[in-house]
Amino acid sequence: MPDKDILLRVENLKMYFPATKTLGGRVTNWVKAVDDISFEVERGKTYGLVGESGCGKTTTGKCILRINEATSGHIYYKDMDLVTASKSDIAKIRRKIQLIFQDPYGSLNPRQSCGDILREAVVLGPGRHDSKATKERVAELLQTVELLPDMADRYPHELSGGQRQRLGIARALACDPELIVCDEPVSALDVSIQAQIINLFQKIQKELGLTYVFIAHDLAVVRHIADTIGVMYLGHIVETMDAEEIFTHPMHPYTKALLSAVPITDYDVERSRHRILLEGEVPSPIHAPTGCPFHPRCRYATEACKHEMPRMKDYGNGHMVACHNTEAAQKDTVEQ
């Protein structure tokens, strides 16, 4: 079996933010937004990162982009460690790693036309300073994201939400990237438009061989676009699996709870299925629980869960779960 072509590898990544300081400037509490996570993304594939709001998904994406300086750990893009790389080295590969924002309107300059927004990204690249070539490239980008050429003369406020997000995608593509971090790019759109944008992402990936880190909280969306899914809870990845297995063979209690909240269109199935209701609130990352971060809300928690952090265990086919009581959870599911 040939070795995988890994474009991005995250190892033991931590991102802590200072919460409170003494008068002398000493930090007494930290917000542990991302706490020792690891994953890898194969070239041309999509890694989906899912979880509740505040679990650390977006912070992980910002660390990959070097918007946030990671507290510790490693982020390898090809052979370069983005955590320790110098600013000059980062500048050389900056265009190869792009971001698509959650809010398309907030990420676009309202004073620039769509053509100017794309032209700015194109001209900053090497070898594209000829006005005719730039104009042709802008038209090509609009066509790639399925927008009409005359959209170049419009301003962001004249576009619909879906059109703005397409423009945001085109701006990222203007840099000829290899890796795109998508930060909940469809969560602000209508369901019908979401489907169109997801299909566009897949079409572009197939044509250009792009690699995605797709951040979302909608499991149905992630299942549709991702090849591999990582489930995050309170700064930790608690389960990693093939996208199809998230609906057919979830193993972590938190993943099961997330899936039980996803609505099903079949009325009879929806009424008869077992729904898992989690008790309590998500703990504060400032005062995170010891041991397993999920144990205060888990019905299978034991004394070991309260004191010992579970390690990732391989259950075959790349399905990794961090849980002390996976077998008990599986048995309970079967009995139900």
C-alpha cells in the first residue's frame, strides 16, 4: 500500500489564552481553547472538524493560518513547521494556505467592487501585473464560482448571501492555494443555498486538487463533503473516523449525543428513535474538568474518567476514540 501524501499534519497542538493576571502581570488562569490535539490531512482530501460552539474549531483553523501563535505543538505544512517558521518563511507560502470566512459580508470590503476585490488578490501574485491578463483572470475566477462576468462591476451589498460567499471563494482561489481552511462557510446561508455552495466546493476540489480543513457544527453538511471527520469537545478531539461511519458507527458518547439532535425527515423514524439529552452545560475552558473533559455530562462516567485523560484507541479503519467506557456505551446502544 503506497504511503499517503500528507499535506498538513497537526501534532499536539495547544492554544492557551491568558484569562486573568496579577498586578505584576503574572497569568493566573488560562483559557485552554485547544488542548493537545493531533490530526493529519491527505492532499486532495477534506478533513471535517465538528463540535459545539466554543469547542476550539475556529481557533484550530487560526493556528493553522498563523493568525494565532500556538502555545505549543507542531503544524507541518509539507515539511515546514508553521509554528516555529520565521515570518519570511511564512510569507513565501502565505498564498498557498487560504481562509474562507463564516460571514461573507463582513469579510468583504464594501467600498470595493467585486472586480477590485479579486483584482487586488490577483495582482499581489507573481507574474500577473498585465492589466489584460488580470482582467481575464478575474473573469475566469467569477466563472469558476459560477458568477456572471458583469458581477465584477457590482458591490458586495448588491449581492445575495450565496453570491457573496461565492465571491469569497473566488478571492481565496485567486491566490492559487493548495490548502483552504473553511470556517463554517455555509452556516449563515439558507439550506438550499448551502447545498449549492457545498456542491461548488466539491467541484472546485475535483478540478483543482485542493485540500480542505472544513470547520462546521452541522454534521449533515460535514458528512456530505468530508472524507475524514474529527469531533471536538472543549479543546480536545474525542473521536476521528471516516465520514460515512459518523452515522453508521459512532462510538464516543458525545458523538452519539450530537447525532441524536440531528433531525430526520422520516416522521415515523423521528418519533421512534432514541434521543440522548445531555445534562448540564459545557464546562468553562478556564476551569476545565480533570480527566476526561466530557465526564460531567456523560452517563457512562466512572471514577477513572474523573481523574485520567483517556487516550485515543484505534478500533480499525482509522476509527480513533478517546473514551474509557466505549464498550459500555456500545452495549447500551445495542440494547436500546
